[in-house]
Amino acid sequence: MDAASLDKEFLSTFARGLEVIRSFDTDTPSMSLSTLAQKNNLSRASARRFLLTLQKLGYVSQDDKKFRLTAKVLELGYPYLASLNFTETITPFMEQVSYKLEESCSALVLDGANVVYVARIPRRGLIPINLQIGARLPAYATSGGRVLLAALQEPELENLLEKTCFEKLTAYTMGPDELRAELSKIRLDGYAIVDQELELGMRALAVPVLDRSGTAKFALNSSSHVSTVSMDRIIQEYVPIMQEAARKITEVLP
């Protein structure tokens, strides 16, 4: 199918409506009509139509002059989570990992240049980042993102890296060339460790979870504070526990 055919089949209005939904975030959980129009580069009239349509469908509510999302938007993502069958099949293994490590355990999928959290077993700790289901982080600076990037074929990986906006999040954050070398190492090791590259004080480990065909389905991730867990301990103790859990999950995946 050529580009012209694809353009004819692309519903720009529908796409803009999804962008409006996604424009609500932790920085702007509620917005006035003017703010939403400005953030989405829309006229006030267009923004108003989008908001009133979403309100009639139940995805947006209005309090005074501010609009915010309702819980109904969760229905948009639930079928995807249900298809992965996390609650009954995968979460018990994540709970075991969290219990053994006394750390959080999360499941992440790759979405373009970001990773998205699709399941999480939290633990109280010293990690300052507030990560919930649906949270997005840059793949290049996260352990989960790196094991999933390492699993991509070279043309797909290069295309994605070219579109990635590399930002020096801390003094330790790798640039593109360093990352390429690190991804080669991850392919050999079968795991990724990110040491204070996303957030100072945070050290994270991730392993890929493969489906029956050997394709990386998602990543298992666990984060800890540098003051509580050494790199040697992560490699010697944490990696085997995470990899064992990943193998067990592979066995029960459809």
C-alpha cells in the first residue's frame, strides 16, 4: 500500500482527538479550554468541539471552567492489558520477584522511543520517581527500554534511535554511540543494568520476557537505591532471580 493510499485512510480528526486525551498528564491533569487549545495547537472552537464530544462520551468531565479525564479512559487500555493476561498469569511471578528481592517489580513494553509500564508490584523504598501503570519513560535511559531495544532487528533499531531525542538526564546518561555499544553487550549478557542514568541514586535491572517463538514480549524491571544494593549483588543475586521468573513466564504465555 503506497503513501497516498495510507493518507486517504488516515482519519486526522480521530488522531487529533487521541492527542487531546493524551495531552492530559501529571503536569496538566486539568485544563481550561484556552490551555488545552494552546497545548494541542488548536483553535478554541476546535478544542471546544473535541472536549464536548469527549464529555458526551464520558471520557472528560468539567468542573467550573476546567476539564479533566474521567476513569472511563481506563477502558481504552484495559483490552490490551487483558490480552496480556497479567492479573492471573504474570502478576504472581512478579510478586515472587518483589518478595525475594524486597524491591519493586514492573513489566514494561516498548512504545516507539518510550517504555510504558503495564504492570507493577510496588515496594516502599528510596526511589523518588512515581511510577504507575501507564507511566512513560525514555527507552534509551531505562533498563527495560534497553533490553527491548537490544531485541530489535538492526534496521528497526537504527530507525528508532534516529528519532530519539537523547537528553543528558544525569551526568551518567549515555549518548547514542555509548548506547549502541551497551546494547551489543546486553544481547550477550541477557540483561541490562542502568546505573543512575535516569535518576541519581537509582539503579535498575531488567530482563526480557520472551514468547514461545523467542521474541521479546515485554521486560521485567526492578529498581533499587545505590545505597542499599551493590552492582555485584545485582549481578550475582538479582539477575538469576529475574531470569528465572522470565523463563517461568515464557512457559505460561499462550
